[in-house]
Amino acid sequence: MGTLIAYYSRKGQNYWNGNIVDLAKGNTERAAEFVQKAVGGDLFEIETVRTYSKDYHACTVEAKAELQEGARPELKAVPESLDAYDTIFMGFPNWWGTMPMAVCTFLEHFDLTGKKIVPFCTNEGSGMGSSESDLKKICKGATVVSGLSIHGSEVTRSEDKIATWAKKNV
């Protein structure tokens, strides 16, 4: 069986070491690429139909409202099936203490029974938040293993750490 590395990432304005910076590639996307380089598998970027505000602070307001509403934003695409995968690395930034609601939309689209869900989360100090317990609620019938928290501003220097962790979880 195969490995899927699905991720949601924010390009553009991000909070990074106490400042707002403009990233050409999001931190979670970089981490997902490191996972793929280490263990192989297919990459899939989760993208919403409605784009979030380019302004970082406005985006955080939108994300908080989605969390409070339990929103499930519409996605541009999802894989036709996850039948070919037994392991799914699930990457996301920590938004308001958990994963973005778009990740929930993605996961709830599939029957994940028998799958292994391996979360990784980029953040600026808030760690995994409640995302692991939230994943266990959403991913019925799947095994959710302990995730990897990666400080967003350190992702580019964390390839070895990410690779070592990923290899232990395939």
C-alpha cells in the first residue's frame, strides 16, 4: 500500500518569529515536501474554493469565525479515492489551537477506516494544540499517531528532524 502526504499551507503573509513576512511557499508545504523526500508517496495540496484574505490579520479573523461556526469550506478538489493509501501524513498550520477547517472538509470526505493518520503541524509556538484529539474524533476507524510540531520559522532548517520522524511513521 502507498503513502499520501496531504497538506494545507498558507503562502503570502505569515506570522514568523514575531513579525509578518511574505512567504513565496508556505511553511507546511515545505515540511510536506521534506516528508515526501524522506519516505516517497504522493503529495496533495488541500486548497479552498474561496481564498482567504491576503492580509495575515484579516485571515486570522476569517479562520476564527470558521472554527467557531464549525465550517467546512468547499475544496477545489479531492482525490477520487484513498484506497491506494494505508498511511496518510496530514500537514497543516495551527490555526486557533487546531487544524484549519479545510483539513476537516478533506478528511470527512473519505472513509478512513483502517488508515494510519500521521499529523504534522507548523506553528509559531502553539504546538499541536488540540489537533490530535480533534483528528481522532474526525478520523473514525483510523489510527491517529502522535504528531510532529514544527516551529514555522525553523522549517527550512528542520529537514533532518522531519525526515527522521517521517521514516519512523511509515
